[in-house]
Amino acid sequence: MHSVTLSKVKNGAAIRTDTAIGHCHTLPVVGKSFEMFSEPLNKNASVRWITTSTVQKVTPDENSVIIETLNSTYRLVIK
């Protein structure tokens, strides 16, 4: 399991907020959706599950990776 921070770069409707801090089981892979969980937006929920559309490209960047999906771009920082 990886501790991560996912941030919007372009569009990014999947995360609903500018940044999500949480965990993922697998790092982004081209051809699959990226999935992670974090603290819920609704405090009555047990977890916040985030799923992007299909990953088109993963580009290493300084201390992070850039994830390009069908409609959005995200920055993923792996702690």
C-alpha cells in the first residue's frame, strides 16, 4: 500500500476537491483506471473511494508522476 496525494492539474472531476490525501494499492498503469481511498467528504461515511477514467499516459516528474486520463490530468505524489 502506498501513501499518496492526488491533485488536479486539468479538469479532474473524479476527485471533486483540488487535492485528495490517502492510500492506493497499486500505482497508475496505462490502460486501467487509477483507484485510491482517502478520508470521506461526508463525515458519516466510512471511506472516500476515488476512481479516475482510463489512464492514457504516466509521466515521471520531480518527486511525483503526472497521470493523463481520457479527460483529465492529475499529479500524484507518492510518500
